[in-house]
Amino acid sequence: MEKNAPRCPVFLLYNTGYYMMHIGKVILKGIFNLIDDKTWREKKAVPFFLYCTYAVKLVFYLKLLRKPLHFEAIPPYKLRFFHYSIFLSLFEDMFLNDEYFVRLPKNPSIIDLGSEIGMSVCYFKSIYPEAKINAFEPDPESFRLLTDNVKNNNMKKVSLHNLAVANMKGRTSFFIDPVVDGSLTMSLSSSRQKRKVTVQVGLLSEYIKGPVDLLKIDIEGAELAVINNLVSSKKLSYINHMIIEYHHHIDPRINILSQLLTQLEKAGYGYQLRAKCTVPFQKQTYQDLLIYAYKEN
């Protein structure tokens, strides 16, 4: 675990006590929302009850019986994954908190960078069943589960690419967690993880042939490289909306957020920022930011 890693769901796998506290807070907040917020109740009652069910399973199987779970249903989908803790955290982010929600056309074109085992693909398909999705995942083991999940759930119009994206082509080093399969902190940056494997890397611009309704980016430090490639290839203008999970201070010596935002501003995008994970202020603290970018009309 990184020295300055934030206490957030991504890292809860490593801290059981904090994890249980976090789950309790989510459930209490959900109960209050059910009672007091009619709009939330109408939209989120089902995913909230699913979250509660998953939380009970987590405590009963993993903490009491010490029995791992590698399958779960998010109706109508059934998913395989490495760790139930990570599954629950991703479900909270996507299905309960709607961090990837954008209002799109009925049959949108979506590019998903950092698809992992397919939770994000599942989320997009649950909202837009007819979406055309290009899903990219460099980690060979995660890609294997991603392929199985898409195939076993008969997801149509989903193209899979076992590829990292950056501003170069060929083969490159990719750093994975030596202990946790499918870790959410795998990266092209050696600052993120320790075990090195070799993966194929390519240019996203070569996969964009027409308008893209949504580009989702969660690639642990290569965000600016992808945006720079899209700018230089004149493909950024093809994209209507972006959700960029920007990883600030993966290397605490480097501050480049302004460069990414400047590229978006020059290309005519507006944006909103959300601090996904925070800790009490410390110099050079690692932080996840969500950037919601959209074309200004």
C-alpha cells in the first residue's frame, strides 16, 4: 500500500476494520435516503438493497467462514471477479453512486479505457443496452475475466482489446500488484505497483473512426498521454463527453493536472471536477479526481 494512499474504497481490501466502518456508513446513509428522499428512493432502492445483500455476503462468507467468493449477480448479469471486496467497491461507485452516468443518445458509442473485469461495461449496458462499446484492458488476467464476462452474458456490440493506451505503439512495461490479482492500481507507471509484465501498447486515435458519445478513462496515470495523442491526431473533437479518472500525485514530484485541463479548454470542452477520495491535507498526497468533460455548445 502506498505511503500516502487515501482511505477510500479502492484500498479497503487492505484494511478490514476501516472497510466494515465504510460499509456501515454507506448503509446508514442509504436508510436515511430511503426515508427522506423520494427521488433517491425511486431511483436507487434496488441497487441499495443489492449493496446490502452483497455486504451481508461479504461479512458472512469472507469474514466469518473465510470462504472466498468469485461470482455475483447484478441482474440480469452474472460476473466473475478476483476479489469480492473490490467487486463491492466498484458496485458502490458505479451502480449506487452513478459515478459514470452521463445522459447519452439511445444507442451511444462508448470507449472504455481500463475495463478491468467488465464492471464498467456491465454498468453502461445496464443503462444503454444497445450501446456500442470498445473496451480496453492491458492486464492479461483481468482481460481473461473481461472476455468471459462479456461472452457469458451474451453482451452484443462489445469489442474487446487487450491493449494499454498511451502516446506510443509497440510493447512496454506494465506494473501489477504482486499480491492482489486484478488490483485497481495496475499501471504503466512504476510508481503505482512493483511487479513488471510486458504488454501491448497502442494509440487510441487509431481506434476512433467516427463520433464517440462517451470516452471513459481510468488508466492509472496515462491520462495526459492519451489526451495529447487525441489532440495531435485531431481526434479529440470526435468525442462529445469524457469521464476521466485523473490520478493526481502518483509521482508526488509531478504536477500536470493543469496541462490536461488546458488541453480540454483549448479544444472547447467545459468540465466539472469531483474529488473522489480525500484525506486530511498533506503535502504531496495522492488523490483521485473525476473530470466530467463535455463539448461547449
